[in-house]
Amino acid sequence: MIKSHRMGELTVRELETYLKGNQTVILPYGVVEQHGYHLPLDTDIRNAAVLGDKLAEALDCVVAPTLNYCFSGGMLTGTVNVKPNTFANLVGEIIESLARQGFRNIIVLPGHGGSESLFHLKESLRILKWLNPALAEVFIMLAPPWNFMPRWVEAFKDRDYHAGMIETSLLLAWCPEVVRGEIALDETA
């Protein structure tokens, strides 16, 4: 049993010991972007971090610190956009670094569902594996959580994509203090 599932909380020696028995790591990512006027700008980051922690506990593996930037496409105040190819290249470099350390199972866990980021990331990871023989023995899984949650899939059918019932419910479940409830009741989008 490891002292913590959070990689950032482990020492070098603890991580080296972990890698002798388990080579799985979760890499969550989110984005700083608008989420209506009732949710904080770091909604996607919070969701990725909490889901990453929960998955790491279930799998008894480690979770890397959450990557906080990708491409949103939104333009409201507070949104920080990173070009999709820059984001995909950064994730690729993180994966190469993790693989060099001995990780052989890398689960990339999005907290943000932007199609541009996911499209570039999928293609970048495919090319990364193709061009880097050192990654031939490394399993890389892109695991959007909404693909594993039937209620989330149903919500998509009802056009609940962003800052709606699902994202609001998730934040109400794990950090209700950040949801501006009085505003959520007044919003229509």
C-alpha cells in the first residue's frame, strides 16, 4: 500500500518503491474557463482532480498533478486558452517523461471535453506512439469520464454540455462551497 495516491505527495524513494510493483499513473487535465456565472473558472480542473483521485484509489495507483491548461475556445473574462497543438505536445512530453521513469500504464483523464483539444490529443498520441519506439511497451489510454457514466451520456442528448446540471451537480457533490447557488437558480444557459 502506498502512503498517498497523489504522486506529488510522494518522495523519490516512495515512488521508486511504488514502481517496483505497479507502473500505472493517471494524468488528469482541465482548463481555466468560464462556467456560467455560478461555477468557478476551475470547474474542469476540480472535476479532473477529484475523478483522478477517486480512480487512483479504486485502482490503487498514483495520480499525477492535474494539468491546468488546454484549449477552451471561450472568450469570457478569466478563460485561458492554450493552442490545441501546444497542449497535445505538452501531454506527449509528460507521457515520455513518465515512461522514462518506468510507468507502463498511463491513463489520460480529461476534465474538459473540448473537441479541439481531444482531437489534437488523440492524433498527437497516435503519432507519438508511432514515432517513439521507447513507447512501444507503454499502454496509453485516453479515458473521458463521460464515456463511463450513463447519466452523463443521457445529459449530452439533452444538450447539457457545459455549466449545466451535470457539472453543477458534480461540484455540489465534492465542493459545494464554490457553487454560487443563488445565481444558478437565475441562469437560463
